[in-house]
Amino acid sequence: MSLTNAIDLSGRRILLTGAAGGIGAATARACAALGVKELILADNGPLEKIGDELRSLDVAVMTHRCDLSQRKDNAELIAMAGDLDAAVACAGICPLEEDWLDDPDWDDVFHRVMDVNLLGPIHLCRELLPRMARRGGGQIVLIGSIGGRMGGTSPIVQPHYIASKGGVHALIWWLAQRAAPQGVLVNGIAPGPIATAMTSTTNYPKDRYPLGRIGEPEEIAWPAAFLCSPAASYFSGSILDVNGGLFVG
């Protein structure tokens, strides 16, 4: 019996949030390499660089700049995007400067982190699920974190980030149970520390890591692209732990 390669995005339209850099931009490149038909890129930062890069590879690209923590912006984004086969929610923030014990403004930062990291994906899925269900199915990938599994890997990572990513994991499980009967597959990825702008000022104790290093954005992008492909057709409610062996469980 011969098998065809099912890790193929030919003919698919995929939405990526947080696409201006880091894991989002890397996922866009991975999807392009797998033959995606069209990418819809969203971020609150500039998208011209990644958009032009992908267009130079003959990938059809739409860009939309918005605040993904806001319900209205998510509704406008999904209305603009039209029919989608898959979506990857990469947008996230991790402020490191605040002190949760002593900073008088820390509660405001907490609410902003929760709005971006958890409420944003809820807003996105609220718009996506009915549309995907009406057209017979789709795939949604939410980016969690190893912090949501084990409480973080660096002492300077604040509890707002840990709580938000633990919430993303619970949201994946909750959504998957309700979406699967409608043909919509909801899964996630829990990355370990990844070399992005978000972690550039963080001193991770690399000698404690089994592989002796933190990960690269591409090492999350390929699993994300896989979860958008036909090869992941029996994944529902799964969270892939991609952390170089730092967390096993």
C-alpha cells in the first residue's frame, strides 16, 4: 500500500495571528514551503516585511493590522478573511519588568496579558467556529506554553503569563470537545523557551535543559503547520509539547 504525503497545504487558506515576527512569521514561512494557497496575516505590528517576503515566493498574502485582544477587531478580521481552512493563533505578550509583589500598576499589566494571551484567542474562536462548522470543518491551533504545564522555566517570568497560558491549555480542551462534532479540530502547542524578541532579554538557564539550548521559532512553526494539514485529521484536543525534553509528562 502506497501512502501520499499528507503534510501538504496545497489549496488551503490559513490565518496566522501574531504574524509579524517570531513564531508567527516562522509559521507563515513553513506554510509557504508546504504549498499553502493563501495566507492571511494579522498583527498589531507592521506586516509589510513578512508580507513582501512571502509574495516574493509567489504566495498569495492578505495582511490586516489590528488589536487581537479586542472582540470587535477579531470580528472584523474574520469577516475580512472569508472562508478559512485553518488558523494559528500566535499572538502573545510576556512582560518581564513588573514585580507582582510590589508594582502598584501590576494588576493593569495582568489584565492586559490576559486580554492578549487568553481573551484574544477566545474572541478569535468565537468568530471562527461557527464559520468553519457551516462549511463542514476546519483546524484551529492555539499556542500555549511550557509555563502553562509546569509554572515556567525562568524565575523572572511573571504569574500573569503563566496563568494566561494555563488558561489557553484549558481552552483548547474545552473547545475541542464542542468543536469536534462539527468537524472542527482544535489543538495546541506548548513551546519551551524559544529564541524570539519576547525572550531576547531573558537569561534562561540553558545548562538545565536536556538539549543545552532554547528552541528556534522554526521548531514550533513546523508542528503548527502540520496541525493545519490533512496529516492531523485525527488530532482533537491535543497539546504538543515541543520543549527539547525539558518537560515530559
